[in-house]
Amino acid sequence: SASTSTPAAPAPALTQESLQQRLQALIEGARESWTYAIFWQSSYDYSATTVLGWGDGYYKGEEDKGKAMSKASSSSLAEKEHRKKVLRELNSMISGSTAPADDAVDEEVTDTEWFFLVSMTQSFINGSGLPGQAFFDSTPVWVSGPDRLASSMCERARQAQVFGLQTMVCIPSANGVVELGSTELITQSSDLMNKVRVLFNFN
Amino acid sequence: MPSIPQARKASLARFLEKRKERVMNA
């Protein structure tokens, strides 16, 4: 049960700044090693269909950077160059500069970094995907293990497995869904779900 | 990769900045 002796105080208004702080607090304060956290925010499109779109995300990365790089190196040379090119373009767009990018931008883009970046372009309608399913059913979805991710009905979960993630979790809140992913095998924890309920209990 | 909507630029800018820090500290 998520009940505690004292009810959680209402959280402050939802802003991207406060979202970022909550996602960071969730990951940095967890016992488990999560690679990233994303908040998928609910809204309605012109036909009153519920859409979950990018709210904000916090990327921590893998504990073992060497492991991440060795995984990234399994991608083809063409894929590596494509990622670098996209990152350079995104960097130019953000910095507003056409000057050559610094060395950091040209560093190899790992699989989980790429998965996180691509996530910014995604959305889920009518209960689709793991985030949509969690929101639609108001029930957390916890998928742990490469085999379970690979055999998921959700394309995003299958993609996650290809990019080296072993655990993907979607926990619904009032205004959306908190998704966490890890390259480690992490078993279900009520502690994490309670933290999400407290941190993302905004109106 | 499709273009990133304006609303997501803050997330992207933060990701790129933190990535730069990670690479520098590696």
C-alpha cells in the first residue's frame, strides 16, 4: 500500500524546472541504478484524444561508462556517423552557432544517449505503448529482463532492449506517466512507486 | 531524426550541456 501516516503535501505548480528537479531527485535518490527518467505529460488533441508527449527528461547514464562505450561500438560505422551528425546539428540549433562543434559533441553517442534523444520525438495516443498502457489502466508497468522487453507488444520497449536497456518502468501519475529505464536488471520496488506518487502528485 | 519542437529545446539544451560535462570529466 502507498498509504502513509501523513498525507503528502500538494506539490508546487508544474513547470519544466520543477519537473527536472523531481526527475533528478527520483534518480539520484534511488538505491537502484537508473539510466534515465522521463515524464510523459498528458494532454488532449483536437479530437479530445488523450496524448502523452514529452514533458521533460533526466539522463544520468550508465555507471560503467566503458560498458556503455563498448555497447555503442557494436553499432555500424554509418550509424555512429549518423548519430554524430545529428548531435552536431542539434548542438548548432541550440547554440544558434554555425561554428565548428567542440570535441564533446563529436564524442561517440552511446546507445542509451541515442535512445533518450529519440524519445524527445515520441508520443503515445489512446493507451498505446507502455506509457500509454500505464496511464490508461492507472497501473504501473514494470518490465524487467531483455527477453521480456524484446517480446513486448510495445515498440518502444523492444527498441529499448536493442539499445542495451534491461529494465523499463512506467508509473502513472495525475498528469502523465513517469518512465524509468536502466541497463541493469532491477526488480519491482514499491519504494520507487511511492516516491513517484509523492514527487509527482501535482494538480 | 525529426525536428525537435520548441517546447523540447530546454530539455535538449540541458542534455547537451550535461553530456559535455560528462565527456570533459571522463
